Amino acid sequence: MRAPTPRTAFTLIELLVVIAIIAILIGLLLPAVQKVREAAARIKCQNNLKQIGLAMHNYMDTNNTLPPNGVYLPGLAPNSWSALARLLPFIEQENLHRAIDFNVPYSAQPALASKRIATYVCPSEVNERGKSNSAGVPAHWIINYAVNNGRWMVLNPITGESGDGAFGPNRGFAPRDFSDGLSNTLAVAEVKAYTFALRDSGNPNAANSPMPGSPTEVVALGGTLKGNGHSEWVDGKVHETGFTTLLPPNTRVSYADATGTYDVDFISRGEGNSFGQFTYAAVTARSYHTGLVNALLMDGSVRSVSNSISLATWRALGTRAGGEVIGNDF
């Protein structure tokens, strides 16, 4: 009789069992890998903010004030350079800063304005890409960190004054202007690139217009839907390099039209686009990190701020001299 031939391969059932075991192990491993990647991205994001904080203080040591977030005065072009563009020498971008003519609008210098600034990009951003101008020339790059323009009003066109935040158009603030304390005032927070916004309704357009109390009230102010917010690190306008504390971090502001439903910001009128009209804004701090936004305070410290922070505390952190008491939820 012939001796039985020994098996040299798995049976189909054994192979399926092995595949099932591998699939289970991968399923168990993926969440752990994702958590590690998210933790690394969050640490890198916080480090970016720390670098911006050091640059901000070095700028103040050199110039005695913070930089303005754009200059919008009658007779000047509205395409004014942002505060973050003015920090370039202090984030190891001295050569780029030297090449820029800050007396000429950024729109006339697309080769410089389209540069990617790594310190200004969060590693978790899913829409990182450049943007071309109307002539098809690469002209802009995104930004994920925006300066605090206050709670609601950004620019008073009658007086030229900015709002109640740490940064604003036309002038930079000095440490003496922060009577609330540097540790109680936001400087910079995360934002998402290519955020949609309702813009240019011209409503409201008067001094001391009351702050909307909810996302529904914000949307009711109207405007034209545009989807290019926070896509230009060079632009000093609030929808590009600013945020306001009207609404807490990651608040969803839903706006629906025939094309879909969007999470939007609101800007009554872009700074300098129409002199004589106020700029009010609900530009919300948003992050890809679950349940929070990373934020830089004026004292240079970096904090992770929970979505559950109270509206009163968040708005108090948005003012430089409001005299509020910061709540225990911060």
C-alpha cells in the first residue's frame, strides 16, 4: 500500500480562520494607532501655537506693541497684510519677510503670498492646498491659526477703531492695554481652512449693535455664501486670519440652501471693502481635535479649551479690557 502523502498547505477552513483572526487583530489595533496619531498631531499643533506665542512676544519686545491685523483706512487698498504675516521674522522666515513690500497689497505679490508657512498649518487639516487668483496664478496658502478679534464688532469705520480683542485692524495693542491680564485673554486659536461663510449682507451697520445669542440669530442676519475662509495667511480680514468669541469653540452654525447644508461663519462686511460700513463677525474657533480647540493666551501659554466651556467664560477670554471674571470652567 502507498504511504499517505503529508499535507503541505492549509485547508480552506483553516485559511478562513487565520484570515478572521488577522482581521480581528487589525480591528483591535487600528483604534490604538489612530489615538497615537491624533495625540502626535495635537502635540504638533500645540507646538505651532507655542512658536507663534514666542514670535508674538519677540515682536512686542522689538516694537512695543502687537502688529495690526490689516490696515483699512480711506484711500488705502483693502488687501492689507495680516498680523501673522508681520510675525514672519520671528518664526525663522526672515528672508520671506524681507522680500515682502508691506506698503503694496498682497494681491500684487502672489509669488510671496502663495508660500506655505509650516508653522501656520495644523497637521490634522484635511483641506490643505493652495489657491489661485482670478488669473489662475498660485496666490495663497491656507492658515489654521487665527488671531483674537474680540467678541463681535471688528471695525468701526467712523472712528477707525477695532473691537475688544487682542488684535484688530489699524493698530497694535501694547501690554498696558490688557487690563484683564495677559493670562486671561486669548491671543490665537485654531480654525479650519476653507470654512464657508455668510458675507456682506451689510447687516448690522450701526455702532453698539447687540450680539446675537445663538447660531439661528447669526444665520438670520443673511449674506452671500462663500467657501474660502481661512485660505489666505496673508490677508488681515477677520474671515481669513481672525476669529471672534461670539460663539463657543466648534459651535455648529447650520445654513441650508439648494446646494446643501453648511457649517458657516458670518461677516457683515469685509474690512475696507466698503468704507462707511461696520464689520461685525461671528467667526468661530474650530478644530479637528475631538472635543476641543487648542488656543494660545496672551501670556504665551497654550491651553486645550473644551467645547463645553460656558459662553460667558469664552466671551470674557475674548476681551482685553472687559473687566469680567473668568469662570471656573477654564
